[in-house]
Amino acid sequence: MKLLLLVNPAAGKKRGDAVARKALDVFHQHGVEIESCYSEYPGHLIKVAEREVNGDWDGIVAVGGDGTLFEVINGMMRSNTDLPIPLGVIPVGTGNSFSRDLTLSSFDDAIRNILNGKTREIDLGKCVFGGDEFYFINILGFGFVADVARKASYYRNWGALSYVIGVFIITIKLKTYLLEFEIDGKSYRRDNIFVEICNSTKTGGDMIMAPEAKIDDGMLNVVILNKTSRLRLLSALPKIFKGTHIFIPEVETFTGRDMTFRPVVPKVLTPDGEIIGNTPITVSVVPKKIRVFDA
């Protein structure tokens, strides 16, 4: 087996380097031929993955969080949309939301899955905006959730608690906006607070945003929050950790394959925890697009 390790050394409160070194030792012990490349700046791993996806590798392994996965996947897709080699995941990030849908609960789980060599086909989401595009593997949000993510980035050293801090700060400035959207040809109009388009169940670590989502069902799950009060919003926050927020009246859920969203005010996007682009957007699912090492 010949692997390329793409590492975000800053991931998980700068634990990425230590975890990568540990992984290299374990792989060497198992006779794996392996090379590594460390991210030197935001977007660096996009360029590396774009260059190496067509190389003589049996897999590319991302060491980091959801943002690292975002860079690696988009780099791979830029160069070869057939994705000839599988992706390995060694989670080290703040939230590691997607890895939880792969039931990667430990470093040993991740290493074992890669060494076993078995793969699973996973869906990707594709977002087109303003003449540009990107792919996401976990979740794409805008509105309140994106504002929270941007604010939480200032408190990254607090780990998963950074999202809670962001929620309380952004709630003070809470506003709704008119949103028009279509899902699989059906039109809707709402006074909206946020939209989350989910391939996997979780966001921000343990927040179960879309409890019914599956990473390989050929569908995207959409969770939207309509107009509500600040008090109601804050009271709903604990419910997200159990996934029961979807039962409150202000929350609507949808499933679909193709969708468009047009808020009257442009909203920043947060794909897989990154901050890239603005609405309006067209989103679609790309079924079973990428092979991921899994048990």
C-alpha cells in the first residue's frame, strides 16, 4: 500500500503535527509506503490534492478536521472528477463532524480502516454560486448559522464551545430575511433565519443538525429555521444536541436532490465549517461520488 498523508498541523489546537507523526510511525510499522505533506497556508492542501489525485497512490489520507477534508476533496475534484483513488480520514479537528458519521471514535479506528483497505461510496454535495463552485461532504449553511460559524472562528481555541459562544453573540443581532427557494421543482417562500443543507447528521462536533441524514442515500437533508424570538431560539439550542429541534414549529425539514436558494439579502456560505462564497446558490447531490476508507 502506498499512501499520501495531507496534514493540517494547526488542526485540533495544533495537534495535527503530533497525530500525523504518530500515524506515520504506525503505517511504517505495517510496511506501508507513505509520504506526507503539511499545509503551509489556507488553501494549500487544495493545490496539493489537485496535483496528486492522479499520482501513483493507493489513497490520500487527510489529517485534520472538516475544513481539511473540504480542501482535500475540492482539490481532488478540480483535477479529476472520476476520483480514481480513495480518501482516508484521520480526524484531529475542533468538531470532526463528518468523521462521526463514519463512526471514527478514535485514532486507532481511523488507522485500522485505512489498513484494512475496504472502501465505502459516499455522496458529495455540489454548490454553484456566482460563476464558481465547490463540493462539500458534511454540511452547507447560510444565515444565522453562517454568522455563528464566522464568529466562532474567533474563539477556535475554546473547541466545540466556540459555537455556543457564537450563538449567544449573534442572537443579540438576530434578524429574519425573506427567502425564496426550490427543492426538486417545488417552490417555497419563507421569513427565514437560517438554512442548513446536510449530507451528514452532525455539525460543530456533537450537534445533530439533521438526524435523518445519511451520507450514502443519494439525498440532501435541508433544515430551516423560520421566524422566531430570541428566547425561543436560545431555548431550542440544547435540543440540537439530541436532534429534537426538528420537532419545534419554527423548524422545517426537506429532502431533495436539486435545489436553489435566493435570499433577498446576500448571505455568506459556510461549507464544512469554511467561509466561502455568497447566495444565491444552486445545490445538488452527487451520489456515491467518493470512496472513503471505512470498516
